[in-house]
Amino acid sequence: MRQSFAVVLPFFNEERFLPGTLASLAAQSRAADRIVLVDNASTDGSPQIARDFAAANPRLCVELRRESRPGKASALALGLAGVRDGLVATCDADTYYPPAYLARAEALFSAGPDIEAVLAFGVPSADERRTRALRAKGALMAALAPRQTHAGGYGQSFRAEALHRAGGFSPDHWRFCLMDHEIMHRIVRQGGRLAYDAGHWCVPSQRRGDRRRVRWTLAERLLYHVIPLSRRDWFFYDFLAPRFERRKLGELALRDQPWNARRAG
């Protein structure tokens, strides 16, 4: 039996990138059954772009919502509130999704009911030939450590019921950067499997080339990769959270868009 497949896409001041992302979602070979667009208090033309997209694509079920509380977690929580079953892809507003993106995710979920999340590798180009080696390397890492996160929040899909059972996205659960890793920890902790495939990919924007402001240190990353699953609660909530608190790496740091300042200058 075919499951419904929803897309939830939060955005904040993404007028430069949102049109391309929406166009790629509209061109999916496996059309989304719902596309939920959540404006996270934008101050640019992004909301109008979302409205124009909905008007121009009446065959798609496009829902427009607005979350005034700043932060991706709150925006995702609002968008996911009405998606309780089937499959759901959480997408970023500055990412290109190839035409087979949703179809490949759906096929990966079909491998077993215990697969509760499917992750897509982020690559720098839509040229599959040029990125083949990079995707193969990611698939090898995923095969060696299948209960770890090897892809970012731009490329995550879930069984909706499993995502809600794990607590979903909320600043009450995790209010820092690295929410893409923390949510997968909760999925794995409840017994769910993660699925990867070298053919499942997307192209996130390269604009944030220097991510030092919003990322973990090399030592923290290495510890994540070696610590056993039984100690990963400690790693996130007792070790990493206070360190991120001291470095002011709350999720609102992700709203900084230095590329816009550089453009204006």
C-alpha cells in the first residue's frame, strides 16, 4: 500500500534560494502529497515567493504557515504538527533536490518497517559522475557506522509516527546547533534504523563555507564517532549541551546570514 509523503520546509529570509528549492520539489518524479511551507518570521520577499509558488502549482497540496518564534526547531514543530503518519521529508530552503529524491527515499523506506529515517548525502554538484566517489565514501562510512549521522538536516526523511514518538523537533528537547545529529540519536535510541544509499543525494548551498561559528570542534566530533550508543545520551545532554551553551551555539546562531552582509557591503 502506497504511503503518503509530505514535505516540510521552514524558511527565514531565503528569497535568493527559495525559488530554486521549490522548483526542484515541484519537479519530483514522485510528487509530494503535501508541501508545508513555514515562514519563520521572514522580513524579505520569501513569504510572497511561497504564496506565488502555491498559486502556480494548484496540482500540489501546498500549505502556508507562519511561526513567529525564531528558530528552526519551532518552525519544524509547527510544520510537522499536522503530519502524523506516512513519510515526511524535512527540507532546507537553500538546497537542490534531484527529481528522484522523494522516490529514492520512499524505496529505501520500503526495505523494512524498522527503517525510521532515511538520510541523503550532501554533494557540491548535481553532476552524478563528478560526485560518485564522494557519495561512495559517504556510503562506506554509513556501512561502517550505521547508527551514526553522516548527512545534514538538509537531507532527512522520517516515518512521521516514529519522529513524533521520538519527541520530534522542539527547543525543549534540543535548542542548539547540530539538531540533525541529535534527532537521529533519538530515532536510533528508540530502536529505529537509519538508511543510506550512494544514489540518494541533494545539493545544499555552499554559501556557509566557513562553519566554524556553528559547528562542533574536531575533538567533539571524534568523540561522537567513538562513543558507544549506550553513552550517547551523556554525550549530547551532559557533555555537548553545556559546551555549546558556553560557546553561544544555540539554534538561533543558524539564523545569522553573513553572506547577506557581505553582499550589502
